[in-house]
Amino acid sequence: MLKGRSLIEPDNFSIEEMEKLFSMAEKIEKEESYLRESGRGRVLATLFFEPSTRTRLSFEAAMLRLGGNCLGFAEPGSSSAAKGESLADTIRTVACYADAIVMRNPKEGASLLASRCSPVPVINAGDGGHHHPTQTLTDLLTIRRLRGDIRNLTVGYCGDLKFGRTVHSLAKALARYKEIKMIFISPEELVVPEYITRMLKKQNIEFAETRILEEAMPELDVLYMTRVQRERFFNEEDYIRLKDIYVLSREKMELAKKELIVLHPLPRVNEIAVEVDADPRAAYFRQAKYGMYVRMALLASILGLV
Ligand code: CP
């Protein structure tokens, strides 16, 4: 179904195609032997021009669990990009060695460019403040697993909604599920981009914006916390002023529904107090694990292993 396809933005795949990936990921989680070794002899390239722990390692773990192999770099200084090689030339070269390419790049649109000059599928692992579609697959799978359905939910996004690409991708994907309400919780300087709110209005999705986390807490079914993205600020003073603006604490959790789930794409800096980790509603480390299962399903699909 997805054989040979690239994934650059969350809506590159239909809802039906994503649902099939989620079912496959759930089967992988339940059945230890499902798809194991199906990727023997296949090679995945992971090209990370920006730091990563979860995305890179979960893709590599996914490929290794499928029986394939991985090559690549975790920072561009060790590649010929440091000598001035263009992205297009890097991609054309890596495509000679690998069956699929996963790439993270600080430039928005870099993955789209890569997919246009690559003869093998390209998966966007984050392009600047733009999109992070495999985090969205992870987030949707986590909601489906822990809430049973991806519809009829009020989802709150909290923190840096301006630069947070995971928020942009998730809002775009959830808008396709319709029976969804969104609440954007951010300081004035970090509000969600206008193209997202315009898209929600066009699709008649109910949404609200607030500056106060406590005000939104009682209404939420899903709380999506995000880190203030230091690396995308032009000025350190603004970052320091805003970085601790929202800290989810045990006290704030008391305002929430008992069925709430708290998600975070991670890494966390200070925006969720460590004391919250013990709350059964804190789902962010389970979310990181679902990320590996859904990436296994994705790789198996685009490599034609199923
Ligand atoms: N969620 C996420 O993209 O984490 P990493 O930056 O560690 O890959």
C-alpha cells in the first residue's frame, strides 16, 4: 500500500493508510515474532543534521528489529556537508547505498527537496519548525492505544506552539478526524502559526486560544506539553524569559479529568515536573515506545515487506 512512498507531511497518507499502520504497529507490539527478520538485507540511512535521541534511535531500532541494517550520521560535521556538499548531491549519493532515507534538517522544506531528487523513499524526521510526521504517527497511535479512539476528544497543546513542529503536524493530522476540539495554550510570543488556525477555520474545527494552563486543564482529554525550542530563538534573553512559563506540576494535575493523558514528544527540559511521572496519566515514555512500533510498521510498508 505504501511501498516506495515518501513521507514529508502528515497528510501524505490517508486516514485509512494511517489506520492500517496503527493496526500493524499494535500487532508488532503484541506478537514478538511478527515481521521480525522480514527486512534482512535491506539498508536504512539515517541522516541527522540536527540532534535527536528518540527519532533516530527508534528508527534504527525499528530497522534492526526488522532484521535490516542502518548507516548514516548523527551530526553533519562528520559528513561531506561540512565540506560544502549540497543536500541534493548528498541524497543522490546516499540513495546509492540505502533502500530508504530518514532525514532531519534544520531547514524547512529540506525533506521535500530531498524526496524530489531521491530514487528511494525519504522520510521527514523533522524539517526546522515545519513538520515531524513520524512523531504525529507516534502521537496518534498513543492516543488510539490509551483512549481507544482518535475522535471525540478535546486536545490541549501547551508551550512553544510557534516553533513546535510536532504541534503543527499533530494539529494538521487531528483536523482530519473532525470530532475534535483543540485548545492552544501559549504565551503571546509563541502562539500557533496563523496558517494552522486558518486551516482549522476552513475545516470548521472548533478551537480556542488561552494563556492560562489552569483554565484549560479541566476540559482536556489529551494534554500535549512541549518544550520551548531554544535552538530556534534569535535571542537568548527572550528564551530565558519564556522557558519556564508553563510547568506541569502535581498540583495542576489535580485540576484535570481522571482519564486525561499527558503526552510530550520529548525531550523534556523543565515543563513537566518529575513528580508528574508517577501519575498514571503521564504517558510520554509509553509514547516513546509506541514510536518504535509505528516506525517498524512504516518501514515495513514503504520497503514492501508486508
Ligand atoms: N520527539 C523527538 O523528535 O525527539 P528527538 O528530538 O529526541 O528525536
